[in-house]
Amino acid sequence: MGYAENMRTLSGINCGLQSLVSYIDARNNGQSPQVATAQFAGNIFNGLARNEVAYEMQRFGNPIGNTINLYAGYGNPVSNTIGTLGLMSACSPWMFFNSPCCYGGYGMGMGYGMGMMPYYGMGWGMGGFCC
């Protein structure tokens, strides 16, 4: 097994364990078995989908997917949102150009975004530099 396969396997185990902890917490807090099981399944499916995206990225030499998954964690709605949005940004060819700080603003000429893609990502009058 290579590095990408090992990371996929270990991340899958991590996803399962953290989702199980969230399930146990939900049951201890009085949630019905049906709701807790549905949340458990959603957490597992989200984590496994994120792991597959990170695996494909790692296979082609980009380790950022694994880094995002390690940062975001698994097993709860906040982790699922941060991880999914992070991976969607990292996979986008417009990742750099749609970054919130890649735009000019007032005082840079026109008063609205002046980056490579001036109307995407930032609202009118927002300023910044490509960082």
C-alpha cells in the first residue's frame, strides 16, 4: 500500500470512530434512535465521500485534501460543512481567483473588484490584495 491508500484507510477509520462518538452523544442527550441513526449515516457518507476526494487528490500529488480533512475532522455538521466546502474550494480551478482577498476595491481605480475575475466571490466595494 502506498501513502494515498494508507491515508484513505486511516481517515476512513477516523471517520467511523468520530461518527460513532457523535451517535453515542446524541443518544445520551435523548435523541430518538431513528434521528441519531440518520445523523450517523449522514456523517459516515459525508466523511467517506470527502476521503475519496482527498484520495484522488493525493494520488495525483496534491496533499491538500488530506490536510483539509485532518483540520476539519468528522462526525458532526460543523466538521462536515468545513470539510466539504474546503474540498470544493481546493478542487476548483478558480480557487485562487475566487479567494476573498484576491480583489481590489476603493482606491484601486473603479470601486469594485479588480482581480482576475472581478465580479465573482466578492461584493461591491470590498477591498484587498491577492494574498
